[in-house]
Amino acid sequence: MLFFQLTWESFRFAITALKSNLTRTVLSLLGVTVGIFAIIAVFTLVDSLEGKIKSSFAFLGTNVMRVDRFPFASGPQDYPWWKYFQRPPGTFAEYKFLEERLKNAEAVTISASATATVQAGSNSYEGVALSGIAYTYQNVYEVALEEGRYFTESEINASRNLAIVGKKIANILYPNQSAVGKEVKIRGMKFTVVGIFEEEGEGFLDLPSKDEACLIPYGAFSKMYYTGRNGLEPTIAAKGMESDIGLVALENEMTGLMRAKRGLKPTQEDNFSLNKTEFIQNAIGSIFDVISVAGWVIGGFSILVGGFGIANIMFVSVRERTNIIGIQKSLGAKNYFILFQFLFEAMCLSLIGGITGIILVYLLSFMPLGSLDLILSFTNIILGLGVSSIIGIVAGIVPATLAARMDPVEAIRTT
């Protein structure tokens, strides 16, 4: 109990010292405030930007393997670029072949896309991302609906003229009323709207958004657009099992089946690429890791200056209170009592600076930045407070130790 009482008294002494030199206190914490603000602001911006970009790529799905002609990553250095163009595109027959035989996939689907204009009466919406899909599309990609329903398997197989449209499209074509059950025209063909996507909001970096998308059965899409080598290329995608080796097993199995379906001999190279959608997210994460390091460097210099400022002030404070330290020690004050006084004072200075920097970042998050929302995470708050505490301890430990080791007689004599 005595230890805790003395610790509390040390803390009170520290607060009193800070209050008695308010101007010096404010000037001392500015360096830490600027440093913490720089680091946490960069981290908040990076986290928010990374999250926004990754969410914008959500249309690619998660844990998904795609069959494409071109690889997401750069291929072998000696591989001629023109060979990629000679590769055949995926086909509906290959989709059915994989769907029947893949054992390491939760689902397999095929889709083809085009840009179209959707009309309803005198209203129209241009630049719609129109996609023809298989029934299994919902099992590979997320299809979140605000109104209506998804297609039934029989409707897909029968190539019915049905559509699921984005929120923006529905609002433009049928303002002030629900579009579900209404008719729209696509390339002169009538489609009945059976569902409306959940609103996603404004897209980022002009990436596709469900608000401007339209899904129709693959068969209906094929009636309007030619798909194949000289037409629109369909994309075959498979969702891997939820396990550590799920995508690895799926990639190996898909490679073998695609080579068998295309009749490739053992000595022939693959004429297709299997792309993991996580590649893009990992690439984005690597870029922002570099930016985070830059944030540490920028903020680190400010914190370093702030730490030296606090240390300098603490040495001055020890010098000013040398007589008081001698009197306290002559009355029986323990060394750790004196140590804690100055250590707590340094930590309080640094923490106040850190909290001020975090508050400034929080206020910054209310600034409008277009479609980007700055979000100050709890992790970044803890990081800021932790860095502040460490800076306070490092900056205050030497002056506090010198004060604790003073000889009481020599300290009282000091003028």
C-alpha cells in the first residue's frame, strides 16, 4: 500500500509541476503532437485508402480462381507477348466440363460482360455494365439484393428475359417507384426486373459498381452478343474451398482438367492462365506497406525532435527543483519516489502531445474527400498512445535517474 501511495504522490507532483510551467509545457509537447499527428494521419489515410480500393475490387470475389488468356502477374521474361493473344478464350463447354469434374471447388461459374444502354419508356441509362451469368454466379460472387430475388435455376436454363439491376439504374428508369416487376429494354429486347442490388455508393478510381450493373441469364446475353474467339470473351471462375491449401489444390486440379479438355500434350505449354483474385489485393497491400514506412520516417523525425525537447525540459526541471529533491530525500523519500516524479512528468507531457495529435487526426476525418471516408481506427489510436508513452519514458528516464541518485546534502546546498 505504501508503494502505491508514494506512486500516487509522485504522479500528483508531476501534474503540479506541469501546471506551474504551463507555457513551457505547451511548447514541449508541440514536437510530439506534430509527430504523432503525422504518423497517425498517414496510417489513417493509408488504411482508409487501402480499404476503399480493396472494397472496390470486391467484384472479383474472394478465394476465387479465374481462367483467362492473360496472367495478372507478369509471365516469364522470355515468353513472347503475342502468344497471349493467340490463346483461345474460355467456352461454355469448358465451364460445364469443369463444373462436372472439379472436386476442390465450392462452385464454378461463367459470365460474359458488355457495356449497354438500358431503357424504360422515355428514360434511359447509358454505360451499364451488363453481364450474362450462370445460376452458380451467386455461389462464386456476392449478390446482395435490396429488393426482389435472384434468378431460379430453371429461369437461367431457359434463358428467360429477366434482369437484376443496380440501384442507380432503378432510380433513373423508375423514379419514385419500385422497378421490381417492371419492364426494361436492352438492345431492343424486353426484360422483366426481378431484383435490385443493394446500394454501394460512389465507386472509387472509376472501378465497376453494382449500382450501375445489370445481370441477365447467360443464354439471353448470348442472343444479343456473340461470345467466343472473335466476340466477347466469357470468364470461367471457380471458388476454392475454405482451407489453407484450398486454392493450391484447386489450381492444380483446374490446370490438369483444362489441359485435358484442350487436348494439350505433356510437352506442350499451357495456353491459358489461372489467376487468383487475391493477387490484386496482395499487390495493393504491398504498395501501402511502403507508404506506411514513409509515414513512420516522416513522423519519426518530428517525434525525435519532440523527444529531445522533452528531455531538455526535464533536465531544466531537475535543475530548478534540486533543492526540493534534497529536502524530500532528507525527509526519507525513496529513490523511486523521486524517479517517478520526473518520469511521470515526461510521460504526461508526451501523452498529452500524443492525445492532441490523435484528436487533430479525428477532426481531420470529418473533411470531405470525395468518395473516400477517413476512418480513425481503434488500432491507430492505441498505436499513437503507445508511441507517445514510449517517447515519454525514453526522454525522461535519464533526467529522472539523475534526480533519484542525487546526494541530499549536496542537493540542498545547490543554489
